[in-house]
Amino acid sequence: MQFFPNPSTIIQIGDFAIRWYAILILSGAFFAYYLSLRELKKMGYDASIMDDLFFGALISGVIGSRLWYVAFSDDLAGYLSNPIRIIATWEGGLAIHGGLFLGVLYGYYWTKKHKINFLRVADAIVPTIMIAQALGRWGNFANQEAFGRVVDASFYAGWPTWLANHMLIGGSYREPTFFYESMGNIIGYLLIIYVYKKFTKVKRGDMVYAYLMWYGVLRFFVEGLRSDSLYFMGLRSAQLVSIAFVIVGMLGTLGLFRKMFPRKKPTILFDFDGTVMDTEPAIIKSYEVLYERYDKLDILTPEFKKTLMGPPLKEIFAMHFDEDKVEDLILEYRQINLELHNTHVKPFEGVRDVLASLKNQGYRCGIVSSKHSDSIEYALNMYDMQDFFEVVIGLNHTTYHKPHKEPIEKGCKAMNVGHDSLIYVGDTVMDIQAATSIGAYCVVYASNEEKREKLTQLKPNKIITSWYDFEAILQEDVEWTRSTI
């Protein structure tokens, strides 16, 4: 066993070797994964499902990078005569463009399979590729690849000695074009994430287009300085692809693709209590009847009554009753509440007109509530509103309740849609938190000024005080997500 037997190798055990090239490539990939996952969690995706995408894209990227390098290598005939050499990636020879193409193809397949918007995920992932590329270029440095023209030793005056010494290749000092591209990628990442994204109104796909333009320009000029480029019909293949990247990036930024492929209508999911139906009188009265039966009516102070809208029954009853009585109390409450529906429950003004208009326009709607679905369906049938909603997801359909994202996920699954173009309409803090947890565009219906002031602090995407204002929101040119993309 030998440690660092040569500048490109970390450890050598017989014929087996672990090289800096592989370690740096993988380190860059995992660092990019970490950065991507941070953004994807904000979009409502779980780490477990994204692992499949990462590893599939990584393997596809390595295969694509190697095949691209082999295809445009001067020694293509040699690779074909000895195919085992094609898999010898540890010897160096990966071309990032091939990795991008095959990795993107895998990502497109994967997102379609999982009903996820390809561009939204790409916006989170693609800019981080520059970090992977930046680290990967140091793997080229270890292998003495991706170098430029011959330079005089004085070129490296002021540079670290270890770097200058390793750029002595074939008896001549070479320009460190790997370093130019590595630094250019880091600068590009910082500009796209911390300047472009934060200070412009980006739309879906814009982060991808920004990457294509930045990396296209960077690679075009760096490639022109390299002495070990791959060629296609006498032209540097990387420069040809870079020109294509810049063109696609510019057309995308100018909105051409958005005109060619118009966005689909968002799916709309509604809370029920306090959003579609004014059920507060029935809820308050049901608690009063039940608590009076058990001589606890004094607990229901005016201030406490304000907290009853939103939390599940189990959570409220657990505050005042023994645990073994809670389930029976829930059944008792529901029976009381159901009996009060005819006299204490009604739709909010304008909600029927808006829902009818949405249906006529082709919007798909559903209900996701912490209320039991039987009570919801009973109220909808009372007012002949059941046909406005494709699904009704109640507390009885879920393991967790809001603000957990599971109820909204169940609603999307029941409608066979993803959550990348999703509006969630509610009226409580938990509704806003649930929308945020899954990355849905959040609209709050505030039926009174007190509620509006409280919910404004959580910064939902929109607040409406009249149902007739809802359709105007749908005319806005925005992405139907909690964040901008």
C-alpha cells in the first residue's frame, strides 16, 4: 500500500488506485447535490425521492461524459479496437457536455415519470452544476489535463509553487486554463444565485437559461486557449456546443419557449372551514353544547373560542379531557355538528359564483381539510356544490394533519397531478404553513379585519377579503408556487 505515489493518485494497492480525479469529481457532485436539495426542500420535495434523481443523473452524466470524450477523441479507432479502454475513466477523459446531455435526458425522463415539472427542478439543480464543474477541473489539474498554451516560467511568478510545478507538462510550462474555468464557474454560480435570482423577477426556466449563457460564454473563450481540445470537422466541439448553449439561453430568457409551450392552468385546492363554508357558528355552538354536557362550559372564553378554527378536534379535546375519552368525544362532537349544519353552516358570499366560473374555465379543484370528509360532503350536498370539486380529502384520509404537507400531497395524488403548479386557498395560520411546506402558491381568504392583520404577518402570496377578487389573481403572470419559481 502506498499513499500519494504520484501527484494524481491518493492511494495505490497493487493494481488498484484511488485517484484525485475521481475523488474531486464525486466531491463536486455531492456538493452540488447538497446545494440542490436545499432548494428542492423549499419546493416541497422529500430528500428520499430526490436521491433517485441524483444517483440516476450522476451515473448518466458519467456515462455521457465518457462517451462524448471517446466519440470526439483523436484515438477513437484505438478505443473501438480495445473497447475495455472506454470504461477506464480513472485514466482521465470526461467531457462535461456529454454528461450534461445524458444527465438532462435522464432528468427529463425521471420528472415525467414522477409528474414533476422538469424546468422547476432544473432551476434548482442546474446552477449547482457549476460548483461540481469547478471542483472537477481540479481533477483535470491532477491528471495534467485541460491545459493551455506553452508559457514562460515567469508566467507563474507569484503563483503557488506546487501549482506551477504541476503545470510543467512535457518539459514546458502550460497555461492553467483549468483554473480559469474553475474560477469562472464559481463566479457564475454566485452571480446567478445571489444576484440574478434575488434582484430580478425570474420565471420558471430562467435559472437554466442563465447557466447556459454564462457557461457557454465562459467555455467558448477558455476552450480557445486550450491545447488539448476535442475537435469535430476541424472545429473545437466544445466551442460549437457553447455557441448552442448561448443561443438557447438567450431565446429562453427572451421568453420564446414560454410562447411556444404555454403554461397549463394551475390545480386549485381549498380548505373548507372558514374558506369555502362559513362553519364557525356551527363549530362554536358544537363545542358549547358538548362542553356544557360535561360541565366545562366556563373553559370556552371569548378568547379561547377564537382558537377553535383550524386545529383538529383531537388536539383541542386533549387539552381538557382524559386521553381515553377523546375518541368518544370526537364522535359525539361530530354528531352534534352534523345536526347543526342545516341552521349554522352556509357558503361565503360569492363562493358559488366563483367556483362555477372556475369549472367553466376548465380549472380543476379539490378540497383538503382537517375536517372529517363526511361532514364536508354533507355540507356540499346541502348547497348542491359537490360537482365543483373532484376530490375531498379530510382528516380521515391522512396520517398527519395540517400544517404537515401530507394532506395536500394526498389531494394532488388523488387528482393525479404534481404540486409544481398548485394554488392552496385557506384561512388560517396552519393553511399558510401547509402551503409553504409543499411550496404551493398560497391565497388567504380573510373574512374579517382581525384575521387579515394576523395572517398578513406570514406573508401569503395573496390575501383576498372577497371571493369575487379570486379570479383576478389567476390572470397574473406568475408561477403558481410559494417562491418565485
